[in-house]
Amino acid sequence: MRWKPIMIAVLVALLSLSSCTERVEPLPTEQKKHLEVILRSQEGDYWKTVKLGAEVAAKEFDVTLDFRAPGDEADVLGQIALMEQSISSLPDAIILAANDYKELSPIVDEAGKAHIPVITVDSEVETKNVRSFIGANNYEAGQLAGRQLIKLIGTSGQIAIMSFRKGERNTELREKGLMDEISKYPEVQVIDTVYSLTDRELSAQLTHDVIDKHPELDGIVALNEISSIGVASAVQSRNLNDKVKIITFDSTSEELELLQEGVIQATIIQNPFSIGYLGVKSAVDAIEGKTVPKRVETGIKAIDLSNMFWSDNQKLLFPFIK
């Protein structure tokens, strides 16, 4: 059986080759970068859209996200506690929409000491330990709201301002921009400025109180999403749609319905999808050691019945619809 010596020789050769071949171990999968995202609130269409933009960017840049937020935008201490939790988890970066300009400064400084890059979105923090701010120019947004109101009531009349809370950075800047714009018209009188915190019912009650005290009221500017709905519901309930003109902020589904019904005359919108998306992009750039701009303004726009159905504006109002 001459095939036996041949077969044995082949087997020996194969064994010799396998013994000389280096075993290649599979390379370990590189762990994805992880970002913590701390928003001002868990509620509201605005924050849902910010989150959507961040999630789209996370898929594009192949990073993981954990979202945290207090239940209320006025809960500053709760947000500080969430920041502490995020820092202790040692993420690669933190994206923060701060509930207070000054009170969040020490905890952001703690993140800096831990060498965790912090990107602020929507609202700023008073510290040098922020790599970049991404959001609207709130002073200019206030000016734009003022111009919209003057178009509606003319260069004389009585107006009121429904703000968020004293000392809150975004509405403070909006209020200043609004007042600077209104001051150009000496016969426009600001008869009251009230603060509704994050309470829609309080906003509605305060609106009723202002109307009772000032029956000649011509217009109201509401400086954030929640107060906007409260103001509109109060004016609508008293059948003053034609008398009291309303300028609001943001673009919730309720606001857009009230805009179409003629209760709200115009709303100042930001670009929350871009704010979320660019927040993640800037955080990834910071992690990779790239230079990120200190400030990125995402734009503002006044939406009314005359332009809300333009295709470009529809993309801003409904970024989640393809």
C-alpha cells in the first residue's frame, strides 16, 4: 500500500506548518466614547427636539449618550446633583443646558478639575471651564419679539411682559432686548412685568390679574414656552383674541394650533434640533483635541401665519418629520 508513506509525509508537513504559524488573536473592540447630557427639564417639545438632535449626532459620530434632567426648570439644586452624578461616572464629556447662570458655575469647575470637557447648550454658565456655548442669541430674540409686537399694536399702547424668574439668564437677556427695542417708542408703555416660573396655571392667573388691573392692555410678550401657553389660554378664555396681541417663544404643538386660531400672533423660535446636534458634535471634537469655537449661535426666527407653512420654516417647526 504505497499511499500510506505518502499520506504520512503530508500529515507531518501540515503539522509542521501549523506549529510554525503564529496564532492571531481577535482585536478587542474599541469602546465607544460616552457623553452625559444634562438638560433643563424632562418635559416640553423643545427639550424633546434637543434630545432628538443629540441622538442623531450620537449615531453619526458613534458615541453613547445618557440623558439626565430635573423635573422642573426651576430646580437648580436638583440639576447640580445630576451634574455631580455625571462627573462621578467619569464620562468623556458633558453637555449641559444650565438652569442657572451662576449657581452651576462651581460644579462645572469641578468637571474641569476632573479634565472632563463641558459644552453648554441653550443657556450659559458663568465660568471659563466651558469649552463652547451653542444656542440662540437671547438678547436679539428679545429685540425681535419687540419688533413683532410693534408691528401689531403700532407705536403707542400698553403692554405686559410674562417672564420666567428673576435672575434666569435667558429670559433676563430676552427681557433686556425687548425693553431696549420698546424704548425706541416713547408712547408704548410697559405696565407690568410678572414671573410665572414653570407653572402654566400661575401664568394664566397672572395674565388674568394683569388684564383686570389694566383693561386697556394691547399686548403681552411671553418669554418662554410654558408662560406662552398660560398667557394664550387666559386671553382666549376672555374672548380678547382681537384686542390683546400675543408674542410667544418656542413652537410647541399647542402654540402652533393657537397661532393658526389667531390667539397667538407670532412666536419666536430657536433651532433646538441643531442645538442638540451641535452640542454632541462639539463634545466629540473637544474629546479628540480639536479646537472648538467658544460660541456658536444657532439662529432665531419670527413665525406667524404668513410664513409658518414655508418649507424652510416647516423644517424648523417639525425637524422630526422627513
